[in-house]
Amino acid sequence: MSKSIFYHAGCPVCVSAEHDIVNLIGNDNVEIVNIGEVTDRIQEAETAGVQSVPALLTPNGNVLHLNFGASMADVKG
């Protein structure tokens, strides 16, 4: 994986964090995944270790959980 992946659920906390992440590391260095809209990527996020969103998966496979917005259970409904 050459890019980071930023997973979020579309809530105001997540969208704010998305803007900050893009400003910090650049749009070309991060893939934005709104799992509130693209639900088929929820399993991918969980397999990577995402426990809550917003979260940033680094190219090294580390998950950085940011400003707790919603647990994955909440996202799955």
C-alpha cells in the first residue's frame, strides 16, 4: 500500500478530520473512504484494525484512531 487510507462515516467530526488530514499529508497521499456511503468497505476497514472512525490507515499498516466519532458497530447499524 503506497497511500494512507482515511476511513470515516460522513459525520461532521469525520468531515472536519478529513479536511485536516488532506491539508496535512496532501490529497495525492491519501484515499478517502466514507464507509457510511461505501458500506462494502466496512469489512476491509475492520480487517485492517479500524475500531472507530475517523481513522487513518498508514502505508505501514498502522491504524491511527482520531477524535472518536463512531464505533464500527455504530457504523454497521
